[in-house]
Amino acid sequence: MGVQGYGQFCPVAMTAEILGSRWTVVLLRELIAGSTRFNDLRKGVSRMSPTLLSKRLRELEQFGIIERTSTRSAEYRLTDAGRDLKLVVDAFGIWGQRWMSKEVALQNLDPFLLMLDMKRNVDPGNMPKKQAVIHIRFPELSSSRRRWWLIVEGADVEITQQDPSVDPDLTVESSLAVLTEIWMGLTTVRKQVAQKTLRLSGDRAIADTMQSWLGLSPFAPEPKRAA
């Protein structure tokens, strides 16, 4: 597995041998979040090489954590053992939310990962309109990472960098750090609007309910305990 065996019968040691390899827990996060195809998994682990991703998937299959479909377009599904690891992955996230300082967390800003996480957690039920286009801009980023569109159609939510060529219902402009802080539950939409670090223009109802439909990190309710 890339980690030398500990040679102990202790369940902690044996589990660490499986999960201790680089990227394994993060890959499990993506599988638990619902990604099943190779290319979709790569979006969540974009800095992981395709070769290493293939290797880790084979290892997880070997240990009975996932199973691979035999259809032409392969999919990877969690087994009962894999689904049981949600408790472990959640524990990682809760600990990190509690004890890793905000400054450390915000050293790893990534607009692609933030947009993917937002897509997964947006709550269409709290959106005032059944169909809405949200234009998100990060002025400080390069042109290839600056503009994003969040498109909500009923229960379907999509994130794209392709201009849909329609007027947005709401335009959101902030730094990547500010929107990441909001998503992590470290601040709120209202606070950042008041501080003029977050600018909202367009449909007032969508703007006023942004905190509820944005769909924060599942770990956002955990209060920070780090100094």
C-alpha cells in the first residue's frame, strides 16, 4: 500500500496500513461524496496523478472497500466496508475543523475544489426561485480561474466556467479567501457584505437568502477550538 506494514494485530495499526497512504483518505472523501467515475474522481483530487489514482483505486478494490463495475464505462462503488469508513472520514473532517487554525486552512485555497464542494452542498429547497443563474467572480484570480456560474434548475445544480449567455439572477463578487471562509462556516454572508468584502447584485430575495441556500461545508457547524 505504499506504507510499510506495522506488523501488529491491533485494529488501529491494520487500518492505518490501508488508509495511511498518500491521497487515500481524500479519495475516500470523493467516493463517499458520490463520485463514481474516474474523471469525476479526478476533479476532486486534481493534484493527484492519473497513475497514482488508478493505483489507489486498485488497492481499495483489493481490500474490499470498493468494487468496480465491469461495464464499458467503469464505475467505482463503495462496498459495505467502504460505506462504513464514512465515520472515519467524518472524524478526520471534524478534527480538522476544530483544531486546524484558519490561517493554515486558508493557505490551501483552490477555486476548483471550492466550486465542486459548493455544487454538492447547495440546497435548492432554500432558493427563492426554481431556476436561477448565479455568477461568481474572484477579481484577484487569473482569467482562467476568475469566473464561475452556478446554475440551479429545480433539484439540479451545476457549476460551469462556460458563460451560459443569459443575464445572471445574482452576481457574487469576493476574494476566493472570503468565499472559502463563508463556506467553511468561519464567517457569514451578512458579515462580509457589511464589511464590503462580499458584493451581491441582482435579485434581492436570492441575495438575502444566500447563507441558507449556499450549502456550507458539512463540517461548518463545528466551532473552531484552535488558537
